[in-house]
Amino acid sequence: MELSNEQAEHLVEQYADLLLRVAYAWTGSVPDAQDVCQTVLIRRLTTQKIFESPEHERAWLVRAAINQCKNLYKSPWRRRRAEWDEALAVEVHMPEESDILDAVRSLPPKQSTAIYLRYYEEYSVGEIGGIMGVKPALVSTWLARGREKLKMKLGGEQNGTLPQTAE
């Protein structure tokens, strides 16, 4: 099943920004985030999957982006290559670049993903559990541990750590 140009444009307008942000949070690289976004959108355009709702489609796309980021890290090519940005000494900054986002990206992947989806994409704990394929209680644990690590990295509550919310 192939989608029309209008459907493809709608997908890009609707989801490209979200996918770029999720991929950038995982990779820390604009070009890698763009590659992930493109791959996920092409995958969506060529899939025959029928979604129950726009939220279901959005969650599928976020999960696909996270999986694509993981695949990117597993690739032998990535493990054996030097970073292009390092070779050229060029700094690339996304508009959302901040000390907090850098600290979130430095967390272990599961905590980083949970924190990012909760506070940057505003998913509920239950939704994050569904996206990541785990129980909400485990997501709550990752969020609590991630917030503690962020608090330590950012120097405590007075320096703008993430707020404690009802899970």
C-alpha cells in the first residue's frame, strides 16, 4: 500500500518535528536525528498497519524512532567510525539545547527516554509504559532514579531540576 503525496506531506507536517526531537535526544547529533526521522517516516509510508487513533499512530512512530536509534548504535559502521563533527570541529546546536537536556541525554538510555517522553513530550507514565513495552511502575522507577541523578548532576533543586510530579 502506497500513500499519496498529500498523505506523505501530512505525515511530515504532523510528525517530523516530534521524530527529530526524539531522535536528537537519543543521538545528540542533528544529522543522525535527521536520518532516523527519514527512515521512520519512510517506514510509516510503506507499512500497511492500520492505527486505531492518531495517538496510536504517534506512539508507534515514537517507538519506531527509538528502535531506529538503538539500531543506529548497534551498527558495526557506527562503532568503527570517527565522529564527523569531531573531525571538522563544528558545533551543531538544536534550538532546545540546554544544560538540562545534556544532563538528560547523559542518563542511562531507559531513564533518559522515560524522562524525555515525560517532560519534553508530555506523555503520561502509562503511555510511556505502552511505548517502551514495560509496566507503568517500572517507568515510575526510571523517572525517580533519573530525577535523582539529574538533581546530582545539576547541583540540586535551586538550579532548575525537573519537578516531582504525581506519577
